[in-house]
Amino acid sequence: MSALRRHRRLTAIWASEPGWKGWFSTVNHTDVGRMFLATSFFFFLVGGILAMLIRAQLATPHSAFAGPEVYNQLFTMHGTIMMFLFAIPTFEGLAIYLLPKMLGTRDLAYPRLTAYGYWCYFFGGGMLLFSLLAGIAPDGGWFMYPPLTGPIYSPGINTDFWLIGITFVEISAICAAVEFCVSILRYRAPGMSLDKMPIFAWYALVTSLMILTGFPPLILGSVLLEVERAFGLPFFQAELGGDSLLWQHLFWLFGHPEVYIIFLPAAGVISTVIPVMCRTTLLGYGWVVAAAVALAFLSFGLWVHHMFTTGIPHMGLAFFSAASTLVAVPTGVQVFAWIGTMWKGRPELHLPMLHILGFFVTFVMGGLTGVMVAIVPFDWQAHDTAFVTAHLHYVLFGGFVFPILAAIYYWLPLFTGRTRFFKLGELAFGLIFVGFHGTFLAMHWVGLLGQRRRIETYDAEAGWTTINLVSSVSSFVLAIGLAMVLLDVLLHFVVAVRGRRNPWHAGSLEWAMPAPPPAYNFASLPVVETRDPVSSDPHLAVRLARGEGWLADPALDRRETLTVEPSSGTPEYMVIYPGNTRLPIVFAAITGLFFLSLLIKVYWLTPIALAGIATVGWRWVWSLAQPVDLGPQEAGRGERLPVSGETDRAPGWWGSAFLLAADATFFGSLLFGYAFLWTVAPGWPPPELLEPSLLELGVGLAGALVASIGMRIAIRGNRSRGTGVAGLAVALTGTAAAALAVASLMIRVPAPAGHAYDATLFVLGGYALFHAALAGLMQTFLIVRVRRGFTSPARRAEFPIVCLWADYLALVTILVLVVAHLPGWLA
Amino acid sequence: MTDVLRILVAPLVWLAAFSGVYGLHGVGCAFGWADVELLSISLFRVALLAAWGAAVLLQLSLIPTLGSNRFGSAAPFVRRTSVALAWVGLVATLWTLLPVAVMSACD
Amino acid sequence: MFAGATLILAFVLVLLALAFRPRSVPPDERGQTRFWIIGLGLGFSMTILAALLAYGLTVGERLLPRDSAETVAVRAVAERWSWSFGYEELPGHVTENVLHIPAGRPVDVAITSVDVVHSFWVPRLAGKLDAIPGHVNVLRIEADAPGTYDGLTAEFNGEGYEEHEFLVIAHDEADWQAFLRGEAP
Ligand code: HEM
Ligand SMILES: [Cu+2]
């Protein structure tokens, strides 16, 4: 087969539907990545406009431009949009677009999930945008402290937009994180062992693990606050045994890692771009990987530094002060590794490199002011002043926006296959750099003079007028610079001329394909022997197009790729992807309906939406059915590999495992909340404890164990006799018993709306009940599957997946019942 | 997959120890354990120091374990990285829990 | 602290600038790793940060309120958008938006809130401490000289946030005694 015929054939298999209709049914990572990036930059624009309005308001004292009602919405939405709708989705979009190309494979692990995540982001972002345009946007600041945001002090719908919209958007982050973990660990080119992975993939892996453990506390906090607002279950009201400090812990447990979730992908970009711009390789690859992992972990030990002024005992603060200084060490290691790389090679001042230099100057300054506020006595003065706002922009703009601008200019030739024609970018960089530092150096200063953050105006006597004016004027210079970048990129798409492949002479695999990339990425999958495959084999692209790699034969008209063993990179099994489908957008719309029903409080719609979610979810999984045993398949290069449905650890198992890691973090945060309220909140112990019930406990524990054992019987039965129905029936019975026990717990809770204790028990029970319903649904599904003949001793992959969820249910049920009954016994 | 766990284990131990000691400190202060004394040493301080010591010992033992042929990775890259991170875990444990030795407990 | 930070920034910038000078470097990865990563990345950063942390912890420990017979106890209750202050030595007496203290003596302010989270901040006397519903936080302040000091609320609390301010008046001994006798000074 000639290269051209192979290209035509593969394109026919992989292409999305032509025209704009294709957007709604595409599941291809290149398309979805582009959609993500376009949407996130749109939100950057919106957030930027809000920033300009803020600076316009603060330019002069007693400005009549916006009153507090409007101003509070402005800064809240600015912060919220920048963090949740710009920064995180930009990482997702970039990684969705790049990862399969860098890893030498054809798509991410779950193409439909990629699209689902996008649509959740799209609809959730739309909700927030609507609230902004309608003038009912959230106005409690981006960290939404209750009781200010509670039902009493914010009765309007504004706060609900935040809680519900952001949770909706968060789904896309969790989906993407699960997908990245599985893709990076398993979906790589044959031979790409851990030490040959492109450094960006390491950073994306670390970031994804952080999303899985960092976002659940916030989702939990949002759920609890929304439940308090909508149904009156008190979690954050001191009069009813709640504690607003719980929110602060949950929020910052997310919020600090969030900063590194934003920075690490940018650091991945820097580690990728600097060596190429300097014609060398990264200095100390292993050290940089270790530093990224260390940074990720340490960042989970910092959250209390946002709460230095809340009256926590000094030793408690000191732990976090110490961790906050220590976290600068791995950051320092990376910074010096990058400078060392520049010394090792010969830096060339192309446009991406300019932005990297902008990064260095800005981020180092942000890091230094960060270390200052990590020192408790200093923070007691600087906290909640413009100094902190300035610091956070040095870190976020320096640590994210500059690297992302570098990334845009670095990968633009790949995105479009063109070279830049107008030289607007250099001028834009100058304006951005000068404008940024003008804006925020001034804000440091005025913060030290005592200007608080989040004030809509100030007195002329305060003596801040000139500084604020300088800041505002500079911010408009900055805005003009950013607008020029936008113009530059648009012009690039429209008028620029076709460019060479791999203009930077980079070594990573994304350059071993035509530009713009075809839907299938690689006509055949490369065999990787070094960390920079394209440098060691400049003709790689041509050889792959000729079909000299794996999976070169598209004879069967299906979307194929293969997975490898995580650490060595030896091929393990083959994956056949589903094709274009509108299922993701439909699923996201129904998910949106669920959130909408909560938002506008039309509760009869909620169960309908939930039923819809279950139905579409069922179809989603059902469509992966494999009617016959396929056996090992031709994978090219004379090797045969099994298909994923005929293995014990299919992609679905790995995805479930990572999703459960996030789920367990959620559960852990809930247990932490319970313990926290018990020890710290006023009004505890509660007036009335749950009456211990041996029957409930017995039924629940037995059910949990039976559910888990039943699944093991089912796996055995399927392996030996090709049917697992008996075991599944046992498991389903156990699941039902567990559900019964936790439902009884929820009913017996004395007064859910009366005290935080009761409210927490109610939520714990609800959490377990939800997992019982989920496990029951899965078991039923599998029974139907078996009866319809879609499983066999070979086609066994679905059993271990359901087993995993049943085991988790068992764990949850036991823990919930025990922590609910324990206090009653001890008393 | 075990290789990924080898890389993550030492920092995970740090995270567990850090949260554990912070939790112990919070609970102790909330319930007034700091005032229980034996031979004019606060038992609470002793408990915090013991937890710190145990965490340090655990981290110390991880360094040779991850470098050993028996438990360490066969891949040199993973072995080097996991040992480096074991050092990170040790330093982080020493550094971030140092306050149990030098600060006053519950003020 | 700011001087140190400027020095470090200058150091990094010089290193960056030097990367652009024309030169021929011997390819010695090991040596470079040792210099950049172990020397600068680990050694340099850890030394500076350890010093900084030690400084921070000692200062923090010194700022802790120590018991002394001199101490005056007052109570600050925050509410949207006002503060009311009570005095241990003058039970029942409440002042709105003005806190009276004696100059030259340590004052313990017990801070709490009846609605949302606020923060008590008198920039010239001490750092901030939050007023949290259901909790009482104690802040030690001390005014060296008699006079008035501006106080601010430093945690966003809704629409009246910008104007949520108060005044601290530090009296000399005679005025303070008069205040305690209930004669408004
Ligand atoms: C485009 C240039 C930007 C300008 C001129 C700008 C300006 C500002 C200003 C003046 C404030 C303070 C509002 C106040 O305290 O009253 C603010 C707050 C904030 N900004 Fe930006 N910003 C920019 C970009 C960004 C970016 C890129 C991010 C994050 C990725 C970001 C995140 C935030 C956050 C989280 C807050 C705090 C909001 C709050 O207090 O609730 N900003 N910004
Ligand atoms: Cu932080």
C-alpha cells in the first residue's frame, strides 16, 4: 500500500463529519483539543475585559463607574473565569491536542469522554456567562467564603450559579485528568519506557494526578454549601453546629494545589521549549521529573497558609509556613535546570524564547514575594491587600500566561502548517511585558501602603491616586499587547504561507507527522528508542507514512491503536475505538439539565434528568459490545496482540481505578469534615446522637461483603464456565442489602436540618446510597450482557471493572456505618 | 505500575505523616491535652515528637529499600528517581514537622 | 527582606543574560548537573529558605501573647458593617466603632462576629486576625503612644465592605482612668 493510499484510507476511517456539523459528533482529540483552546481563549478575553473594567474603576478615587453590587460581581467573575474557565481548560485543551501526538499514538484513551468533557465545560461555562450578562453573577469573591455566601446573607441565585456552574465545569477537569493518567501510562508508542517519555507528558501526568486529588475537596464543599442553601442542611452555620472554617479548609485544600495545577503544565511547556530553542537537551531530566513530583506533593501541605489569620494555633501555622518555604526548593531546582539548559546550549531569541524570558523575570519575582507571604508575621500585614493580588498575578501571569504564549507561538506551525508572516508578535511581547509589570508592580506598592483588595473605591486622601492611575494605564497597555497577539494568531490562520515541517528542529514525536496533523496522527506507530526520536531519525516522518511502524494496515476499517506496559513500553494489547457520535453532547446536555434543575429549583425535573443520565450512560457502555471472540489480532511488524475486551485490565478498569482515586479523595474529605466539625466547631457534641442499631449495621456489613464476594464468584464462573450470572445475582443481593442499610441510616438521622451532625450523617448515608445504586446498575447491566451473549471466558474485561466498583462500595458502606454508629456506642 | 508507585511512595508517606501530625495537633489542642503533664514534660509534646520520630525513621528506611535489588525497580531511571524522591520525603518530613520541637503547642 | 529578594532576582537575571554570551562549552553533563541542580537548585535555595524560615518562626513565637499583669482585656464584635467593643474592666459599657485602649500597655482583643467572616486590622498596631462566627480569636495589640489609629475590616464581607472601618483611641494613663470611670473622654 502506498503512503498516499494509506493516508486516504486512514482519513476515511478517522475523519469527523465534514463542516460545522462535525463539531457536534467529533470525538477526535485534535478537534476537541482545538475546540477546548478556542473556548478557553474566548473566556480569557471575557476575563480580560472584566479586568479592564476593574482597573478602570480603580483608576481614580471615588469613581462613579461601578457601585459595590456591580464591582463585587466584576472581581468575583474575573477571578472565577480566569481560574476555572481559562487556566484549567487551556491546560486540558493543550494536553488533549498534544499528548497523543507526543506519545506516538492515535488518540487518547476515551475519545467520547474527551468530547463529553468539552461539552460539560461548554454548557457550564455558558451558565456562568449567562449570569454575568444577566447581571446576576456570583459576587462573594472567587473563594466564596460562607456565611457570606450562605442562604442568609446571599439569598439570591448569584451564588448558586457559582456552586452549580463550577461543579459542572469541574466534571470536565476530572474526565480529562482520568483520561490523561490512563493515556500517559498506557497509550504510548512501543518502546517508549518511562525514561523516554517527553517531559511534557511527565508534567501532564503529575498535573492530572493533582487534579484527581485536588478538585474533590472543592466539589464536596460546593455540594455541601449548595445543599445548605437549597435544603437548609447546616454545615457552615455556627448557630447549628456548623463551621465556616470547614469551607475554608475544603476550599484551600483545593485552592493551593490549584495554583500548581496551573503552573505545572506551563513548566512542562518551558521544559519542552527551552531545549529546542537552545539546540540542546534538557539538563537533568530525571531531576526535573523528581522536582515536579515533589512539587505536586508538597503543594498539598500548604493550604493553611491562606488561613494564617483565622486564629489557628501557632504551631499549626508553623507546619504550613515551613512547607510553604520548602516548596520553593523544587521550584528552584527547575528554574536552575532551565537556566543550566540555556548555558549548555546556544539560546536563540525566537518569539517563544522571548515569552520564556518574560516568564523567568516575572515568575521569579512572584516566587520571591510568595516566600515573603509564607512568613506568618509578614502575611498578617499583607493578607487581603493589593500586595497579595499583585503577588498572585506575578505567579499566575508569569507562571502561566507567558509560558502559554510561548506555547502558542511554538506549536502554531504544527497547528496550521504555516509560518508567521507579520511580525506583530515581537511588538506585542514588548507591550505585554511592560504593561504587566507596570500594572502589578504598582499594585505591590499600593498594597504595602495599605490598600485592601476587593474595594470598589478609595479616598483621595489615602495618597494612592497616582499609583492606581499608573497601574490602570499600564493595564491598558497590557491589554493592547494581548489583543495584538490575538490579531497575530488570527492573521496567521488566514494569510500566512505554508511552512516547512518541524521548523524548530525539535526532537519529539508531534513533529513526525504532516502539519496540520491528519486525523489519525501517525499512519503507522513509531518504535521509540530514544528520548528524542525525531532528532535521532530525521526521516522518521516519512518512514511512518510509508507504513514502517506498528498498525500500518488499515484493512479492517476500524480505529485502532495499541497500549503498552507502563514502565517498559512493551506492547500489551490493541484498542479499537468507537467512531463519531453525538452521544457525548447529548450526555452533557442531560447532565446540564440535572444541574439546571437544581439551579432553578425545579425539583421534579431532577429525577427525570437522573434517569436520563442513567439511560444514556447505559447506552454509552452498551455500544462497546463485542459480539464474538476475536482472538489475537495482527498488529504489524509480524506481531499479534489481544484486543482490550479480551484482557483482565482493560482501559475501563484503569479509568475506573483513577476515577475511584478521585472519588476516595472526595469521601476522605467528607470524613475529614466530620472529624473537623466534631473537634473544632462550636455547638458540639450534638444534642442527640444516632441510636446505634445492630440490625442495620449487620445487614449493611454483610451486604457489603456479599457484594464484593459475589463479584469474585462471577469472575470465576465466567472464567471456567463462561457465565457469571449466579455470582452477579449474589453480588446484586449484597448491593441491595447495603443500600437498604444506608437508606435506613438516612431515615433514622434525627434532624438533618437541625444540626451539622445530623446533616453530615445524612450526606454520608447519601454518598453510600449513591454508590450502591451505581454498583447495582452496573451489576444489572452485566447480567443483561451475559444473557445476551456479549461475554465469554475470553471477553471478560467487564467483570473486573464492576468488581472494582463493588469493592469500593463495600469499603464505603462499612466506613459510613461505622463512623455513624461509633459515637452512639461510645456515649 | 509498581514502578509508578515506587516513585510516589516516599512523598505519600510524607503527606500521610504531615496530615497525621497536623490532625493530632488539632485534636490535642481542641481537647486540652496540652495541659496534661508528667514530670513537668507535656505528654502532648512527647506524643508529637514521637510521631515525628516515627515518620523520620520510616522515611530513612525507604531510602535503602528503594535502592535495593529486592524492592527497588529494575529500570535504572525509576530506581534513581525513586531514591531521589525518598530523600525528598526525608527532608520534607524533617523540615515541615520541625515546629513540633521548637514551637509552643497551642497558643 | 526586599533587599534580599532584589539581590536574588538580580543574580538570576545575570545568569540568564550570561547564557546568551557567545562561547564554546565543553559538553560535561555531569558537572553541569552538579553545579546547576545540586549546587544552585538544592544548596542555594535550601540555605536561604532555611534562614528565612528560622527568622519567621522566631519572630512569630515572639509575637505570641504572653501573660502579664499589665494586660487589658477588651472584646470586639463584628457585624455588617460596624464594630462594637466591650471592656472587661467596665462591664456593660459598649462603644460603637471606636475602641478605647490605654497607651503603653498590652491589650488583648477577643474578636468574634455575629454574622459573616470579618477581619480586625489596625495596620499600625498589629497584623490581622479574623472575626469568625462561633469562634473567639485573641489578638495582642499595643500602642506605644497616645493617639488615634485607623482600623479596617480586612475580609471581604459584602456591599458595605469598603466603608467598614473603625477607630482605635489610645489614651494616656489619666484619660484611661477617666474612661474606666465612665466619663467619656
Ligand atoms: C489580563 C490581565 C489581568 C489584569 C489587568 C488583572 C487585574 C486584576 C485586578 C485589578 C484584580 C483585583 C480586584 C480587586 O481586588 O478588587 C484581580 C483579581 C484577580 N485576578 Fe486578575 N488580572 C489579570 C489576569 C489574571 C489572570 C491571567 C488570572 C489567573 C489565571 C487572574 C486571576 C485573578 C484572581 C484569582 C483574582 C482574585 C479575585 C478575587 O479577589 O476574588 N487574573 N485581577
Ligand atoms: Cu497557596
